[in-house]
Amino acid sequence: MSSNYRLLVKNAKQVVLVCNNGEKYLTKHGMQNLCVIENGSVVIGGDGLIKAVGPAEAIWDRYSDASFDQVIDAAGMCVLPGLVDAHTHPVWAGDRVHEFAMKLAGATYMDVHRAGGGIHFTVEHTRAASPSDLLTSLRSRLVRMQRAGTTLVECKSGYGLELQTELKMLKVIEEARCILPINISSTYCGAHAVPKGKTVEEATDDILRVQLPRLKEQMSTGSLQVDNIDVFCEQGVFDLSSTRSILKAGKDMGLNINFHGDELHPMNSAQLGADLGALTISHLEEVNDEGIAAMAKAKTAAVLLPTTAYILRLPQPRARDMLEAGVIVALGSDFNPNAYCCSMPIVMHLACVNMKMSMSEALAAATINSAYSLGRSHTHGSLEVNKHGDLLVLNATRWEHLVYQLGGHQELIRYVVIKGNIV
Ligand code: NIG
Ligand code: FE
């Protein structure tokens, strides 16, 4: 006979709710003042949603262990919301370990790209790969992310640059969504690079006239679920005007605008995004003050990617300036063949050391604000009643160990829970 409740996590030394007033995002003050319960418990119902969270004695009075399918005694441990990775490119074939050596020897990201490597190298291999090979590698990458504490992840297409392969990638993401417990937000990124032999105008035309209409058709029949639209807005890739028309067409189809902007050159991508009502802009290493102000005003989330700045030795994203200006700052791993990192705890660590965020700012950025950047903060990103029962149990008496420790998190993260199931 099944019981009423799925999981009780009891007697935790700390339960970090992150926030508890139904906030959809946090800005600087809220990020610095996270909601933490000392000696707390969390109740997750049979539907996988949080039913109660509070001081252990109060939960003890209302619920008996016998009504739960599973009970975790978290004495001496900490509970946090599952981490949300706001930006990844996890579907591809062919690694680029050889390019890492080139970059260490001084080649820039765009040197490699213009020489036909980088995204183009991955496109060639991904076009040739079978859906089942792509699914196998995607699955193992997502499991690695999950083990490092990620319970909701954004996954982009973008290594096809033509209809057939872009659809193949999106379908593989869709399959992963069905077979794995990790929550997925999927992004069409057909404008990730201009295909070899085409001009920007031709590539834009193909996206507007061929790819997006077909995507729309597949979405309307329910055979594909896509949440966001992305463009790599960059010198030598998609300029402001092509970026605008692609993003606008995606928005008209009901997709959230969530794109790469102001990464390698100042492009005024932030102003463009704010003007279009973008939910999210990623990278922003080269954003200017006007762009920051426009994003704060438009409530466009800034997804900062410390691994990319680190690996490519770029200027650090201006996290402090953004926080001071009231921007909603979120974090992502940017997992891709250039930045091979599946771990949000490492991302938070880098955000603190290199971008000068505090540990509580980094945690808010990797939970409630990343969830906001995917339009999911009403259901994910904090431990609040009626949200998904997605949480981590840390084998440490203070939650900050998740950020403080650099690597080796499999030992630290004792349990990863998604919708009340230990995964
Ligand atoms: O976010 N900048 C563009 N896109 C990715 C890199 C993708 C790749 O190099 O394969 C990024 O860093
Ligand atoms: Fe990216």
C-alpha cells in the first residue's frame, strides 16, 4: 500500500530555503540574506511537490515517519535546493581536446573558429552522428551534472546549423527529458554560427524561412517541446540586425528570448535584448554601463559563465557592477566542447574567486535566479511549499562547503533528490 508522502528529510543542521516569500528572483540584498533554518526538515508529497518545510520540531509534531515512502535522517548535514544550470551545450559528437592545446599556446577562440575549427568542427561531427549515439553521450553528461547537484538544466541545440540536424538535436534533448529524472529547459540555437559557405544574410534567411516554420509546426503538433530561442550575437557571427529578426521571430512563436551577447566584443547586445523583452542574456563579458542599466530595468537575467572567461582568459563578467545596478544575476556552466565543465559547484567557486561574488550570492544565482532565467522560478529554485521537491543533502554542517570545496563533490553531496526521489 503506498503512503501519502514520498520523502521526509529530517533534522538537518541547516535547511537553506534560499527565499520563502514566493519571490521570482533575488537582487543584491535578497541574495546576501538567504533564508536558512537551523535544525529543519522538509516534507515532499506523493506528487513530488514540497508540502512543508520548517523547524524540525514543528514538522515532527505534524508528520510521523510511518507516512513516508522514504526518510533521510540528515542530522549533522545540510539541505539546499537542487542547483539550476542556466546555460549548456550538451548535445554533440567529437571532443576538442586538441584545440585546448592550441588555445593554451596562444590562439584565441575566434582564431580557432575562423580557421574552420571550434563550433564548425563540432558541427561536422554532430551532423554525422546518429541520434542514438548523441543520446548516449548526452545521457552520460546529464548524469554527471546531476551527480554534481544539478536538478534543472538548460540544453541548447546549435551544432547543426541546418534544419535536419537542429531537429535531430532537439529530439534527442526531448528523449532525454523523457528518460531521465533531471528537469530540462530546451533551447533552439540554430543561429550559433554562420554555416561554412553561407553569408549571414543567407543563414538568417534559412532560419526565418525554413527552420523556424518547421519548428513551429513540430511544436504545434506536440512532437517537440522547445522553450527558448538563442542566437550567438557577435562580430563575425550574427550581427545586431540579424539577431533582432531571429529573436523576434522566435518570440512571436512563444519562445523565451535567451541569447549569447556581448561576449568577445561590445555589441550593444544587452540593449537589444532589453528592448526585445529578452528573459535572459548570457556571457556579457563586454557589456557596457548602458547595457547593464537596460537589463536591470527590463528584468532581463544576466547568465554569467565563469568557466568560459577562465578557459579563454577573457575579462571577467562584471558581476559586482551588475549586482549594484539591480540586475538579476544567474549562473551557468556553459558546458560545451570548449568549456568541459559539468559542475555547478565549481562554477559557483569560480564566480566567487574570479567574479567577486559572495557564497550566498553565488548560491542564489545558481538556484532561484537561474530558475528565473528559464522562466521556471515559480516551480523551481527554492525550497518553498508547492515547488518541486528537488534538493541536495550535503555531508557537511555548513552549506557553504558546497562552494568552498573545489572539486570532489561526489563525496560531499550525499543525496540528490528530484521530485522527492533519490536519484
Ligand atoms: O557559450 N559562444 C558561443 N557558444 C559557446 C561555445 C560553443 C563552442 O565553442 O562549441 C559558448 O561559449
Ligand atoms: Fe554558450
